[in-house]
Amino acid sequence: MISLKSFWTALPAEGRWLLSTVAISTLGRGLVLPFTLIYLHEVRGFGLGLSGVLMATIAVAAFVVTGPSGALTDRYGARAVMLGGQSSMVLGTVLLAFATTPASAAVALVLVGVNFGSSMPAFNSLIATVVEGEVRQQYFGVNFALINLGLGVGGIVGGLFADVARPETFTAIYLADATSGLIPLALFLGPLRHVHGRVLHAPRNLEAGAAPGYRTILRSPAVRWLTLLTFVATFIGYGQFEVGLPAFARGDAGLSTEMIGVGFALNTFVIVAFQFTVMGRIRGRRRTRVLSVMALLWAAAWLLMGAGALAPGSALAVTGLLGFGIVFGIGETLLQPTLPAINNDLAPDHLRGRYNALNSAAVQAATVAGPVVAGLLLERGHGTALIALMVLGCGAIAVVATVLERHLPATVNGRPAVVPEPVG
């Protein structure tokens, strides 16, 4: 059984500081995460389809900067990239708080996207340089639980405080989000200033030439299937969290912003409550099999959400939303310790930034497609089609995970290394 105390004891000081940056910044992010689409559509008066496209600009900007950010991480270190990305996030969030036109909102969301595209591969690379071995998989799980704790608490506060009839309440929560982003900047300039996260000595066969590019890395079947798996999982999951899920809950299921906030909070509570238990259960198991179980849970969650549209605003709709939060959250506890661990165990140290950038690019591409597809379907009244697409996507996750398993070394897939028996 993995405990918080044993995990914390196994961490170096740098790992503990990194977790602190996550806990603080995501608390502010949770204030606004469930409500950005509602803010753009109901407070600023943009059409639902336009709001979905604006939300997608976050991922478009992130996708554009992800590749260069991975190369910069390998060359200059993850900390330098993190500083630039976090600064962009703070500025973008401040601009969004006062955005009253689609153009100004687009500029703000592009800046937010620059942070996502640069910080995601850099932060995962930084984690991988600070912690190694089995603790690394545990770290990714705990990191995700902390993210959700911050998002959950922030979601509750944001849901209770934000009022579509009072635009100033949305301005306030966006400014609070920007303020929380200043704390990680201070930590990277202070206690974490020596954690650069770059390889100082490249392998001998690379000393005379440049590191392999993305095209070379993608020649690996394992990398290609892992990238596809990341895309599909993100499209079905996080690609819907800011558009598909709240818009369906608000429109098709007829639920209030307060109830949507509660649903997000319940989802994060489940993750925080069960993450350590799940990490103990999946220890030593094939990570690809764990991801297939996750796909089954996610399919059930989307069916529960879809059931809410049968009786909008009713107890059934509330039950569907809350059921989604619980079941989907359990699935997330299976995803986050496994997928990043596969990627970082597969990556050579000197290419870790590029490997994480490819993973991040798949995430960003899915979060471009997710909001656009959801916004267009829901604007045309095709909520049932959206739910059906999500369930089919969950089946695709299981299929891709099965194929990926054939291309992964056993140790990368979470199985212990086989020690040959001594002869004689």
C-alpha cells in the first residue's frame, strides 16, 4: 500500500517544491476552468459556436509552440521554458478578465495557450529529471491528484461566486487566477532556481552532431501509437471539459452553473480520495491494460451524462452529472499515473523534452478538435450524437492501447524487469 507519508519521504526537496507550485497554481485555475465557455457565451455575448472556436485557440497556440518548446527544453532546460510559459499565462488571464470583444478574447486565449504548449512538456521533463524509478509513476499520479484538488476547491468557490448577471464577478475570478500564477514564478526564481532540467552531457554518438529531430523519433512504432492514444484519450476526456461537458450539462441537461461547479468538484474529490489506492492496485500491472479499463469506465460515464438529457433539470439530470463526475474521475486515476510514465520511461534523457513535446502536441491537437466538434454539434442540437461519439472514442482507446502493448518493452509497460536465473 502506497501512503502519502512514504511517498513524501522518498522525494527529494526539489520534488516537494514542484508539487507546491502545482497545488498553488491550479487552485486559481480551478476558479475559471469550468466557466470559460459560459463566460464567453453568456457574459460576453458571443455565439456558442464562436465561443467553442475561441476556446480552441488555446490549443491551436499551444500546438504551434509545443514543438519548438520541446527542442528548447532539451537545449536550455525545462526551468527556463517554464518561466516564459508561466509569464504568458499570467498576462493572458489578466487580459481575458477585461476582454469584451472576440478579438481581445482571442489574444488573451492565445497567451494562455502559449503557456500550455510550453509548460506541459517542460514540466513533465522537469519531473522526470528530479525523480526516477517507481517513484516517478507515483509522482505523476500524486501530481494529478493535487491538480484536481486545486481545481476542485477552485471550482466550488468559482461556482458559488460567479454570476452571469454580474460580469464583475467573472473579472474578479480571472484576476484571482492571474495572481495565483505569480507564486510559481517566485518559486522558480527562488528555491527552484538551480533545477534547470537539462542533460549536461549528451551520449557520445551525438557529441559530433545534432540530436534527432521529431521525424526521426516518430519512426518508432511505440511513439506513433502512444501519440495516437494520447490524442484519442484527450479528445474524449479533457478536450470536452471546457466545452462539451458544461455546454451539454447547461443546455441539454438544463443544469445551473452552481450544479456544474459541484459536478466538477465531485470529480476532483474522487480523484484526490482514490488516487493513492489506485496507484497501489495498478503497481506492477501492464499499463496498457490499465488504460483499457479506464476506457470502459469513461464509456459508462458518458452514458450517464447522456441520460440526463432525457429529463432536463430533473433529478435524473443531476444524477447523470454527478455519476459522470464519479465514474470519469475513477478512470482518470488510472490514466494519469500510466500515460506520462510510459512516455518518460520510453524517452532517452537527452530527448526527454522532445518526447514530452510530442505527447503535448497530441494533447493540444485533441483540445483543438474537442471544443470545435462539441460546440458545432451542440449548437445544432445534436447532443445525442456527441454522447455517441464519446462512447465510440472510448472503444478506440482500448483498441489502440492493445496495439501499443505489442511495441513496448515490458519495463516501460509497468512490468518488473526479468532477472535471468544463474547458470549452474
